[in-house]
Amino acid sequence: MAEDFTSFSDALPPQNLEAEESILGGILLDPEAMGRVADLLKPEAFYDSTHRILYQGALALHRQGKPTDLMTVTSWLQDQGVLEKVGGTAKLAQLVDRTVSAVNIDRYALLIMEKYVRRQLIGVSYEIAELGYDTTLELEQVLDRSEQKVFNLTQERPQEGLVHISESLIEAFTTIENQQDNTAMPGLSCGFYDLDAMTSGFQRSDLIIIAARPSMGKCLSRDTEIVLADGSIQTLEEIYHNQRAELLTLGEDWRFHWTQPSVYVDDGVKPVFEVKTRTGRRIETTLSHPFLTIQGWRSLQNLTVGEKIAVPRHLPVFGTGEIPVEQVKLLAYFIGDGCLTQASPQFTNTNPTIQEDFKTAALTFPGVKIRFSNSKGKRAATFYVTSDLEKLKAERQIFAEKFKFYLKQFNYSDCALAQILEVSPALIALWKQGKCAPNIEIFTKLCQLLNVSVEDLAPGGLATIRWQSQNTVTLWLKSLDLLGKSAHNKNIPAVIFTLKKSQVALFLNRLFATDGWATVLKSGQSQVGYASVSETLARQVQHLLLRFGIIARLKARSVRYQDHRRPAWQLDITDSDSLQIFMDQIGILGKEAALAKIAIALSQRRKQTNCDLIPVEIWEAITIAKGQESWKSLATRAEFQCTSNIHVGKRAPSRQRLLALATALEDPELRAIATSDVYWDEIVAITPQGNKQVYDLTIPNDHNFVANDICVHNTSFALNVASNIAKSHQLPVAIFSLEMSKEQLSQRLLASEAGVESNRIRSGHLTTMEMEKIAVAIGTLSELPIYIDDSVSLTVMQMRSQVRRLQAEQKGKIGAVLIDYLQLMEGGSDNRVQELSKITRSLKGLAREVNAPVLALSQLSRGVESRTNKRPMMSDLRESGCLAGDTLIPMVTGELVPIRELVGRQGFQVWALDESNLKLVAAPVSHSFCTGVKPVFALKTRLGRCIQATANHQFRTLTGWVRLDQLKVGDRLAIPCISPQPKPINQIRGDQGRIAMVLDPVPLKQLEASDLYWDEIVEIMPCGETDVYDLTVPQYHNFIANNIVVHNSIEQDADVILMLYRDAYYNPDSPDRNVAEAIIVKHRNGPTGTVRLLFQPELTKFENLARE
């Protein structure tokens, strides 16, 4: 590399001195020559410095309207004092003598410019080398600056200069004529004629934002449970607030694997429906949420009772946690046959083996004893776990003797020791007598003072000598939130779900020993079961069994209690594979003989199942796979016993039967289904549950996850637009897909182009006609200039680099840039609102740079969900929230003006917070507007400040900007100081604890000199709906309202903002089920309005609606 640098350093830079002299001679010789090169050639292009000065003089005279002959130029040079520097009059005369004519001066000018650009390229290469050596810069910045330097060279073009109006008129008339004949429009047609009519096509260099609510209504209720990689269970709401999770997703290979969501979505309050399956699983979801069927993903609104959906058949998820085995056993016993509502925990069981096991486990806890009662044989044996007072006294006496022994060794008097420990001398005397014992804090200090361990003073531990109102077992159950729970409210504590596999098996073993059974029915059917009056407990047991691969069916039952019946829940395990796994890996203490009978029964019966079957629709795929082969021939090759009738299309095949057919056909997709991690569970009920808070997750690549032990899907108008531009104009389209992979995006385009359902393409089960359509579509799409980048977390800098490269490869042509989607882009700011604003400004710059429309998909705020009218509006794109109309805004001039009276005004100044020094400054307002009617909340502070704002409006706290719906009573907000003079810090904060709250986020000196006081929130309460407003304050992005510092609205850099709305998502009975509205809420150079389009969900395709 070093040799390469030196080899070029000896060569002269590109130049042509003869051409430079010919141009200068021509200018001095021909009075018209200067006008021909003035717009093409600039002084810097001359390599020789004397030539550069001469040209500068001629150019200056030309711009002043003066001639550029020999005499005038000589006089100008002399007046500037540079005549001798350029070689005097002799040099000028020489240039004239060497020039014959100025006929080729235009050609010479282009030649000089070419050499000039080459020299610039060399200069840029050295600058790039310096950037490479500068290790203080991030690599991305180095690459971006390098590309920008080279790209700038390609963008430098000579100006065309003055053109006669006749030429412009000819071009203008041609454009008008084409538009009149409907053969052209000012911008690029997007393929939707009503939208084109309103926008005149997408204009080059425009930034177009296409916005909609995420998932378009696909969401689950807040209490939906999801198993995480560590074995723990979290609700969807908890995962949303934590913004972090590793969960299971079903891959295209029909196997589960771990993934992490890319987006966590709060979708507001929506109508939900409960789906129940034959195995007893249930989930609450919106009608539009898709479930996996054998024919692909289908929304709930297109499913009916009796259809089968995919659920996990095995969730091998175990934690690494471990607790004493005695605690595992006790938890199972107390949850199963325990009474936890009395002063002391009780356990009732008649099996001697279980009784001994329980007592052994319980007595490992210090300071307890077991008391037995059976009411003289009239009731079942009950064991009470109580404090052992006699043992306590004995242990205290041991402590007293050891305490006196060590005290004597150190020669401490009672008074001296009491002074050191800060206790009464009388207490020391009581310790010596064994009457009481120190608390944990003093005991620890005592051990340190005497230089002994805990066991040296209390061999059984501190708990054995401390009297507590509740014994150690009771306190342990209390810490697990089990104490006080009745049988109907019992549940498995969280710690069990994170245990290693062997301890989960032990827990289930002992739990089934209480309320479980194992039997062989008269019919010969083997069964293992468990019953509980707690539905939550029964569902948790069903889930834990699933972790071992055991399919258990949950049924609602009723049991007699005194003179009435109570609801109960029963788990049945009847599948032979599941029974075998249960016996091998779990078992039941005290019921070994019953399990042995099941083992014998299973060995004597032919293995078969009537529940673990593949849906009957799989025969369609088998039919396609076999082609022209007869069913008898296929059955023979699959080694079926009966080959004459294999019940094609009538009976659902078992997994083993499908595997045999797949093996014979050598079909990998059928084989994957036959050996999949999926169990096909029948829907038995779909019932409305009213409106509930819902959430959703966006899962990269596979776009599904496991919730409530059911496979559910997560979250294309812009894609149709991009495809139309590429197809109609044959212009390159760059698609940056930050959510879907290239393969998934291509599959979606293919479904749209071929008119074949995307679910069927994904499953691979296609008819001959569908395959023909796909083949044609592939041929069409492969010829379109569409380019896809599916890199995740791209920055604008990286996108710009990719687009520049594509533009260079396509000789400067580019049709559009599509980004899916805006919220997944990486910025560089802690404030996400300002970060997105910076990204949109950068995208606008990209559109202007490449002279092509940039289409960015964006999510709308969840404020849409809180309104009666769900149609989105401009303000829904802003996450900064809004304020009630009577909010007072202090002007710099001293006035207090309600925010509603500022609508439409701009340029006036308000007070804003400069966050660099926490000082108030005057700042101009660029935009003031009403954002419609929205729900608001009243926030009150300790000093009596009150403001009404939407849930997403942000307030300045000690830790930064926080949304109102994330604030709580006790949080502190920034308000302007009443006194203009800074107050001492001890006056601003009343105690050391409060000062400490401030010291972490804000430097003390800066806070002391700031213009802020941190006021405490005392109340947040809803106030219904009202008209709301907001301001845009550039640079500072905040202002003072009702004497509170609030965030402002970020100015939208987009030229066009288009929002999508489907009424059927919110109103299932809507007459416009397949109609979508494209609502233009902002159009910088034209009208706004609504365009109706046809939406085909099965093809993920938008089309023009037939004109009436």
C-alpha cells in the first residue's frame, strides 16, 4: 500500500497548459468568446496560477459588461497590481500570437474541466486517506463522509446558462399536451388514479409519510401470558412495559426457536373475543388477529368453530434455578392438599407414604414442629405446622451459654458491650439468661465484635433462637404470596417456572400425589388426571406438563360441596405418548401401583390416537404432491396395511401416517408437518368479551409468537405503490425493509402479482393453475428494477450510501425509495421524538439529493384508539401530545394567552427551557394548531399547578422527558422559579434525601444556577374529551404552559402525509369490509382529502376501486 502512494506522488497532476493558453488567447482575440465559456468554466479549473489570474480578470470584466480585449484586460491587471505577476504585457501578447482562432474554445473548456475534476478526485482521495487514519471518528461517519466527497464530484455540472424562451415554451407545451391527453403528469404515478388525481403524482425530491396504526388491529388482551427463555411467565402488558423479552416463535421449518421482539405496541382499548380450544386452551384477541391453520395464517374473523389451529405440542422450556428439594415438595403439598387460610399452615392426606414425606420436608425448617389431628378417627389426618416453643427455649439456652463463653474470652463487661452495640445493659443480661435473642442487625454486629460465625453462637441459625409471631414455614409461604389463599385462589408461585427440569418434575410428582390419579378405565383406556377448584392452578399445571411434551385436556366440571355444587377443573392425559412421558419423567408418589397398571395396559394395546391428528385439509397438499400416481400405488409404497381405501379427504391422518406418505413422496414440507412441534387443536367456542386494553409485538422474520400456549401472528399499501412505480415507469425502486426479510417481502410481492393467497404460497400447497400464475408472476417481477435491503437497525447514513451506489449503477436514474418502517430506524438521541424528527429531516435531504420521492412508513400514536372516531388525523403522527384549549401560554412580552387563541399564528416568542444550562430563553413558535378532540388528564402539583394534557404529552422530570401516562404521584416536574434570582440549593430541597434525588441526573452547580424548581405531582385523573392544541418551538422543542415545562410538537418535514384507515378493523359489521381509505392530511403543494381503495387481505394488495 505504501508503494502505491509513492508511485503516484512523483507524477504531475492531470493538466493541459496548451488548452488553457488557447482559451485565454481566444478570449483576448474574440469579443464573443468569453460569453461562450463563462458558464462552463470557473477560475479554479486552471492549473497554472498565472492563467487562473488572467481568467479571473476576464471573467470580472465580462460580468461588469465590459469587453475582454487585450487592452482592457491589461489595464485591469495593472489596476489590481498583478500584471507583473502574470508575466507582464509580453505574456499577454504571447497568448494572442499563439492563438489562431476561438472556434474550438467550447471544446477546450470541457477539456480543462475534465482535468480539473481529475485533480479534485486526487485531492479527495488524500482527504479520504486522512479520514481513514483519524481513529477518533466512527467508521460509519468515515464511510459516509468519504462517499459524500466522491458523490459531490459527480454532482458538479456546468450551468446551462441563458436559454431562449422559445425552447422553454416548446418543452412547456409538450408537457401540457401530454397531461391533456392523460399521457403524463408532473410527478410519478403511484398506480392509484384517484390518488394521482389529488397529488398530481408523487413529486421528485418529496418526502411522503404513509402512516397507520401498527398491526392494523391485530392484538391480544393485556393479561395474555407468554413463556420466556428463562422459564418465567410474563403477561403481554408486563413485556410491553419492560420493552425486553426472549420468547418462542414458530419457524418455517415448523420448529420453535427463540427470538426477540423488535417493536412493543400499545394498541389501546379494543373489542376482543375469547377463543377456546378442545384441549381447554384459551386466548383473548381482536377479530383481525391471525391464527395458524394447516392452510396458512387466517384472521379470527375468517375462522369458525370446528376448525383447527396450531398450538405447541411441546415447550421444552426450563430454567436454571434451584431451591431445596424439601421446599419443592412442600409447595406441591400445600398447593394440593394444604389449608393456607388459618394461622398455621395445614396439610390433610391419608396416605402414610405422603404423610411421612411431608413431615420430613416440613421439619427441615427451623423452629417448627408438626402437630397431628384426626378428630379421633372421625376426619382425615391433618398436620399442623406450628412454632416449637420447647425447641426455641433449648436453642436459646445453647445461645446463652456460648454467648457467655465468648464474652468472657474478650473480657467485655455488660455495660461496655451494651454501649458498643447501642442497646440496654438489661438486654445483655436477658441474652445471658436465654430469655430472648438479638435481632438480625445486632446479631450480625455481635458476631463481628466477637469474631465468630453465626453457627458459633447459634448452631441452628438465628431463626432457631428468634421468636416470631409467625413460624418460618408461614413466613416462607407469605413471601411466595400463597398465605391466605383459599382453594379457589391457589396458584403456582413464579419460582417454580424458573426451576431446572428435575425440580419441576418433582413438583408435579408431589402435586399429582395430592389431587391427582392414575387409572385404567373399564373400556381399557388409560388415564392420568388432576383436579382443582382453582382454574388458574389447573391451567398452570397444564402448561408445566406441556414443557415435558405432555398433552393434557382441561375440562370444566362441578363437584358437590355440602348442599350445593361448585365449579371444578379437571386435567385428563389419555394420549399414549403423553402417558409414557409422564410415567418416565414425572410419576406420582404413593400411586406407583396404579401407574404400573397403565404401563401394562399400554403395552397390550396397539398404539393409536383419536386426537393428535393432522387436519383433513392436508389431503389437498398430498394430492398435489403425488401428481398422477394412484392412491393405491402411493399407499403400497408407504407400506400401509390396507391399500384399497386410505380415506382420502375424509379422515384426518395421524402424524405417523402422514410421515409415511411424506417419506414415500420424498416431500420435505409434508415431512416437516408430520414431525413438527405443532399440535392441531380444534376451536370449540368464539365469544365476545367486550372492550379491553390490548397489546401486540412485532417479531422479526417469522412474525409469530406463542401466547397462552397458542401460536399467534403479529404484525401494504406502500409496497403496492413501489411496485407500481417500478412497473409503470421502469425506474429503479430501493426498498429498505427493516422488519421483513427479503424472502418474505418477495413472497408478498409475488402473492400480490400472481393473485394467489400468501398463506398458500407460504405453505407450498398449490394447485397446477396457481403454480402457473406464480411462474408468470416471477417472470414479471424478475424484470422489474426493484432492489431490497433487509438489514436491521439501518441509519439514514447507511441508506444514503446504498441509494447513492444504486443511483450510480443506474446512471443517475432512480424512481423511489421505500422505508419500512420509520420507527425501526436508528438515530442517535435519547429523546425518541426529537430523534425521529432528525431522521425525517435527513430523509427529506436524501429525497432532494437523489431527486426521487422517499416513501417512509410510520406508526401512528395510540391516541387513535382512545377516540370514538378512529379515523387518524395529523396529530396522531406526533408523539408529543397536546394540551387543553384553556392552557395559558406566557408570552415574552408578558401576556398570558390561552393556547386556543394562538391557532394559526407563528413567529411570536414564548419562554422555553435551554436544556444545556437549564435556563429559560425566548424562543419563536413556528406552528400553532388544533389537533382535534382527544381524552385528557388533569395533572396537579404540590404548589397548585394544574394542567390538562393528553396521555402522550411529555413533561420534564429529573430523569428526562416522560409521557403523562408514565408519570405517577410523587414524581417531580420542572416548573419555572418564581424568584428571578437563583435560590440556594438547601432552600429548593428540604432534606438530604431530596437533594440526593437531584444529584444523580443533574449536576448540583447547574441545578443551583438553573431557572427551575422541581414540583411534586399530587394527583393525575381523567377529565373526559376536549379540543386539544399544541405548538412547535424549533431548536428547544419545549415551552412553558400553566407554569409547567412541557414538550412541544415536532415539525413535520414531510411534503405529503398519507394515512390508512380500514373501518372493518374497528367495526366488524361495517359494510365497507374490503374498503380502505387513504387520507391525505398534509400536502405541501396541493389539496388534502380522502381516496377510497379496494383492499384484498388474502393477497395483501390494494387496488383501484371501481368507479361508479
